[in-house]
Amino acid sequence: MTTEALAGQVHEIHFNRGSVATQEYARRFQNRRPDDIGPAAYDWLSRGLIESIINFIQRATDGDFTLKGAFYEFQWPAVLKELRAAKGRGAAVDIVFDDIENESGPYTKNEDAIAACQLKSATTPRTNGTLMHNKFLVLSKKGVPQAVLFGSTNLTENGLFGHANLSHVVENTEIASKYLKFYEKLRTDPETSLNSGYKEWTIDQTPAPATDYVDGMAPVFSPRANLDALDWYGELAGGAQKALFMTFAFGMNETFRAVYGKNDSILRFGLMEKEWNGRNKEAQIAAIRALQARPNVVIAIGNRIALNNFDQWLKELDRITDHVNVRWVHLKFMLVDPLSDDPIVITGSANFSDASTKTNDENMLVIKGNKRVADIYFGEYMRLYSHYAFREAVDIFLKRNPGAKPEDMKQGFLIEDRDWTADYFEPNDRNARMARREYFGA
């Protein structure tokens, strides 16, 4: 059995290890913090993520090339220094960065990192709007866009090495051109008010639903004047014939709670950082609990198992936005019928939320009919799910057993007195075992 080559394809996708690596990390590095170990620990945690970003930048070998893009958190020295090196080779480099002065924004750290790496002449501050949440970079040669790198990864310690993230490179001139046009708009630092025309511009450039696909791909840019993109994602999610898999970094929007609550037999997985976001916390948690009780819904929620220095390190890393600590799931992607002949993958920087649609600068890419891309995302999804489902089981055990420690949960889930396969033939099993058997077993 062989695996696919990562490079040399239209799509190159890299996921870091994230907190899934906790136990192996503790064994491999003698339970010492990454910032104590140094490069060896960071390289292992990256799992090719930061290397893919640096390799992309290094393709700009001389003055024939340009690197233009936009980043929310633009701070990790290795990446900034690599951009400076590209500029030194003669490439034209310009990065729009979030410089919006608000309580939770990264503007001060961005400015400090840019100054430390002497990269000011290759950056453009974005000062208008609420959140410039993009993370993308376009490579052009002799004025022709060649490829675009995008994804969920902020250029910070946590983004690259801590919580789960990805980078995705698309080698397609038309798609790269669309992203370059978005960069050019962002570089003008457009106002985001209703009368500015900016939100109408993003709709005009990237209509939702898409009216035109390029090799099965259609980008979607935000902010938008309405919820057309979110509504479209909801329609695609609700149209799953066999299964739906989604990540939720900041709660589950009501659009998708309605999809997960449909009375049918479609298998639906959710991977969540936490059950709520913003107001009405208890009501949101209750809604997720009701969905988890459905016989065709499986939702795993991030949790800390404070047994080692890696989890402690994650706990201490910086806030991301809106006073919400993201330590586990920062990915933003949806998989509709990933094992079918016509899968749909939606991926990028935007959370599936109202704010990411109508307020923030964001980018997403809808990819239809590409089984290779769906396979890569699906394999990673199940890797993450297996880990977070266990973490949630530990959390449930601790809540049911006050005073217990995580290591006390040893063989509590081992079935010894009956047939362990019985639940997989029980239509009303609350862990969706029958729905999983029918989908994965086909």
C-alpha cells in the first residue's frame, strides 16, 4: 500500500499535528514544553505545515515573481524572515495585515513582529472594518498568477504548532487571479459600511451560490451584504445524501443546528472547539446536547486532559479573538458525502457563522467532485474526531465522578458481559453506532 505524493498536484494540503499529538509528544520529548525543546519539537508538531508555507515563498526566486496576500495574525519570525529573503532576491512582496485597533485584535503584535523582521516596506496595514481574518498568499510570475496558498492558519505559535490547522495550495491561474484581485481590493483598505460598496463588490466577484466553477472550484469572499454564502453552505450541508462532516471553532450556527436536527437517517459528524459562542450559553449547550442524543448525529467537543506539559503549554498560548481561547479546533471546513463520486469540500478562513459572512474579511473555496481532496480532508477529520471523542469521554467521566482524575478512567468502557456489536444494530443507539456502521461499512 502506498500513499499519495503531497507535492506536484493541483491541490497540496498540509495539516499540523495539533493536540492530537499530546501523548506521543510527551513520550517523544520527555514531557517537556515545545518552547523548552526548540526546533525539533516545533518541526514535529508542524507536520509539514510551516514547511509548506516556506516552500511556497521560496518559489519566488527572483524579480520575475511577486508574493501578494493578506494575514490576520502575521507574527511568526520564520515566515516573516522568509518573505524578507524573497524580497531580497528581487521578488515584489506585499502583505496586507490586520492593523484594526480593537480590544481583541492582533495589531500591536503584528506591528512588533513586522518591525523586528524589518519588513515594513513589504506590508500594508488594514485599519478599517472589524476583523481582517484572511490567511492567503498569491504567487505570480511575470505578472501571471500561478498559485494561491490559503487555509485556517494564523502565523503564530499557536496557529502553526498548537491547535489543529491546515494550509492548502491550489495550482490554478484563474483561482489565483481571483484571490489576487481580492488582495488588491484589501490593499485599498476599503470601508465596510453598508454604503461603501465593498460588501456588494465581494458578492459580485464571488456570487453564492456560485454561477461559475473553475475546474470544480469556486471561491467565496466576505464580508457580504447578506447571508447568501452562509445560506448556500446550509443548503449544501442539508443536501447530503449519505453523510456530512463539519468543524465548528466557535459554536454551531442555527443554520447548521437545523441541518443536524433533521429527521432522517443521514450520518452527521460535528467536531467542535466548544458548544457555544457569545450570548445564551446555556441554551446553545442544551441545543448541542439534544443533537448529540440523535441516533444519526455524532459530535465531539474539545477538552483538556491536564496530564502533561503539552496541554499546559496549549493553555498558556495567546487568545485568538473575542476573548475566546482556541486550543484545539481552529479548522474551518465542511465535507458533504466525502466517500461518494461527487463529494463537496468547503474550506478556508471563515467560521460558519453570521459574523464571518457579513462582518469579517474572509475567504473560502468550494471544491466539487474532487475525490482526492475529499479523501485527504476526510482522513484528517477522522484522525481528529477519534482524539477529541476520547477527550470528551474523559470530561464526561470526570463530571460524573467528582474528585476523580483522568487516569482513573481505565477500563470503564470495556464491554465484558454482552455482545459489544449489539449497539451497531440498534437504530436508536445514542452514539450513532448503527448509522456509522451503515455508512462506513457500506
